[in-house]
Amino acid sequence: MLQDPNALRSRSGGQILVDQLLIHGADTAFCVPGESYLEVLDALHDVSDRFSLINARHEAGAANMAEAHGKLTGKPGICMVTRGPGACHASIGVHIAQQDSTPMILLVGQIARDTTDREAFQEVDYRAMFGPIAKWVTQIDDARRIPEYMARAFRVATSGRPGPVVIALPEDMLTDVVSVADARPYQPTQASLSTAQIEAIRAEISAADRPLLLLGGSGWDSAAARHITRFAEANNIPVSCSFRRQDIVPNLSPVYAGDFGTSTAPSLYANQRDADLLIVIGARLGEMTTRTYTTLTPPNPAVRMIHLHPDPDEIGRVYAPDLGLASSSAAAAEGLAALDLGRAKDWAAWCGKLHGDYLNDSESPNGEEWELDMGVALCQIRDSLPEDMIVTLDAGNHTGWAQRYLRFGRPGRIVGSTCGAMGYSVPAAVSAAITQPGRLALSFVGDGGFMMSGNELATAAQYGACPVVLLFNNGIYGTIRMHQEREHPARVSGTTLQNQDFVKMAEGLGAYAERVTRTEDFAAAFERARASGRPAVIELVTNPEQISTRTTISRLREAARSKETA
């Protein structure tokens, strides 16, 4: 017999909250436990057959795991932390979710209500703390309102432009026993295109001689990716992607032209300048995608522009489009999927040129200059990698090798912070490997980033997850050294690392590990790591002189000095 959803039920606040998580479809949360939300932990014990609680080693790791879960599933990633220090540590995950438009809910244990404003133990005003970096921040002071608040949290996190919600839970509120009915399961609200708007888009694109799609943002489920690929291929419209969104369109599709990020080919920037219409779907046109707002001039870009975005406030925020419409990426892709613009023959050469430029730029380097050249190494294995592989990226120049030389496309995924947060990749790979154990989770991380979150390999070992971590060890903070050498050549300050034995560290955390120093040894080491049946780390000892896929420290110094003497 089904229970009346409007029936009053007597429960503690902690039990009510857990019931709402289940009602809204959550089945996993990432946490570091704390005494401030013991009632929630206790309530989760009763539903352990339906809900997985993953305890991480650090709150930043837990928050990054939840954020990655939100990226992969499209549902809010759930993170639970304690008050004060726990919430502060987790704040990076909230910032990532905000800038990456990822649905996420952070539940923070809070001090008791009767001690507020006394600077009680670990007291923080979370509305003030998280207000600028979250979509909504609130505190539940009445247990009877938990269903209302949680329903709103799920809806806010997933509607319009997705993002993070932070909810503070006073510990005494969680122990209150009240009678209250459950909420109905949430439904996200998303804008879509009308028939007239689709016709307006048709007219704009049909009038162009060199159209270019630029896809980005969140909300690209597999169906949306198929729809936009179908539209682009049927009409020979080349497709570019924003930073770390290369998995929307198969990279070997004849329409794929590359991505605008940290490893962008010079040819793609040139092709963007040659385009006479830019069709932007989902992307915010932020600093990374526009090369610090230089490839497109605000507020009026030289190229005609269509901008479709789920948040109407984002349209025209920096760039005034010729046609701006509010629509989720999925709805826009579905609306465009069946359009035949009748110009496919006209655009074939243009589209072929851009895809050819992408293929040329992602060809294997010769590898003769470096003892370990990861461009060559990745090209050797890329065709044998599983189609549904999940690649997680940290911040840093080392990710350029993955972004330039690997091939992406559904069902595979690329999961990386677009806000430049170090320490993201390992927790994200652990999250992926725990919740989707049948898929290869491949992490790219530098020596600096690994030292910030590599301890989460212990979480992977605890839960039997087997991510493979490629740890680039060049003994420096590479991205910062690159900027340093460009602005202040040969004046090295604060960017050198004295690293320890990463193999022993990884083994101590329960992982398989080995060190690679030569290109020819990588492929076999990678296969051993995958076959180990454990989380695995391959330490890649790379030359710091090879600072990126496109330049060296010596060339940076030479260019800087030439500029000084010019």
C-alpha cells in the first residue's frame, strides 16, 4: 500500500532530511564526519541499503568528489561537512561548482541556535561566507520546514544555470522531533526555444558564409550531445568547444575544430577571426574561452553572434549578441537537431579546413628532444583507450598533453575544474571510480596538485575503486613558472618544489605505483597499472624545460629578453 505523500510523520530533523534526499533521487553523498550533524549520520545508517555515504580524507576532497559527481550525473552532488573549519575547507568545491555551473548541495552542520552571535565554538555566518560564491545560501532553523527547504535546494541547484546551494543545519534543530509531510520530488525548470526563435536562428545561420559553433557550459547530457552533433554534421558547421568541454562532440567527427582553453591551437584562433558568425550555446564567454576577452572585443564583438544560454542574465553580460535567447543547452540542441539549412555544400570546404587543422595540431610530436615526451606517449595509447573513459584534469600546464593529444566524445567524459583549482583531479577520479566502477577513471595531476589531494587515494582503496593517476613530476609549479619566465625571465622565486618519493607515498596509501622516465616505457606501465586491481599511480618524471606542449623555458626567456631590448 502506497503511503500518502501528504501524511504527517513524526521524525527527527536528521531523519526528515535524509528522507528528502531519497525522495529527490539522491543515492550518494561525500563527507568528512562531524559531531555537528550526528543526527544525519545516524539517519543514514538506517538507509545504507539505498544510500552510499563516502567518507573522504579532507573536506576539500569531499566537496570536489561531490562536484565531480554532479558533472557526471547532472544531478546535485551531495557533500556533508561539519561547521567552521569543515565548511571552510569545502568552500573550494562550492567555488568550482559556481564557475563550472555544476549542480551541488553542500550540507553544513551548524552550532546550536541558542548560542548564535556569541562566537561559539566554530561559529561562522554561512550566508555571509558563501553568499558571493553560491547560487543560494540558507539555514534551516525549524525542522518542520526541512522538506520545503530541501525541495527548493534541489530545484535551485538544477534550474536555469545550474550551481551550488549551501544549507546550514543547526545541530539542535536536527534533534527536534516534529510531525511533517514530505515534499514531492523536485522538477528542474529550464527555458526552451519556441518555433519562432528556432526560425530566427535558422535565418541568421543560413545567411552566413563561415559559421562556427562554440559549445560549452553544463547540461550536455548524452542526448543533447547527439542532437548537436547531428545538426552540425548534417549542415557541415564546424564545432569548437569552450575550456574542458571537449566531450560534447566526438573529436573525430568531421565537424570538430578544437577547443578554446589553455592548449588552443593558433590555427583555431585564426579560424575564429575568419568566421563571420559565432553560434554560442551554453558557454558564458568568460576569460578562458576568450583569451582574457581579447579574441572577442566587449561589448560589441566584430563577428556576428548568436548566444543561447540557460540564464537570461548571462546573455549580454559581457558581449552584446545579435540574437540572444534563453534556453538550456539540451533544449537548444534538440530544437536544432532536425534543421537542414540547405547550405551544407557551401560550408563543406570551411568545415573541412577547420577539422583538418585540428587533426594536424593533435598529431604525435616526433619525441626526439625529450627522454619522456607525454605527447608521444599519449598518442601511442589513445586509440586503445575505452570509449567510456572518464578523464579528470587538475589545474596546470601538464593537462595540456591530455587536452591536445587525447580524443574525447560520448560516452567518454572530460571532468575538470574550469576555475583553475589545484587538487581537483585525484578526488574527482576517486568519485568517478567509486560511483561508476565499470569505467576507467584516468586522472592527470601535477606534482604540486598531487601533494594537495593525493591522500584521497586512501578513500579509493577503502571503497575498492581503481582510478589510474598519471602524476607529472617536473619539480616545479609549472603554470606559474611559465608566467614567471614570461614576465621576469630567469628570476625564479617560489616555484621550485623539492618532492619526496611519490611511489612510496602511493604505495603507503594502498595504491599500485611505479615510476616512468622514458617514453618507450609508458605504455607497458600503463597496462600494468590498469591490471593491478587497485588504485594506481604512474609517476612521470618530465623535464621542466618542456614547460608546455607549445614552448620551452628557454624560448620564453629568449622572447622576454627580445621584448626588453626592442
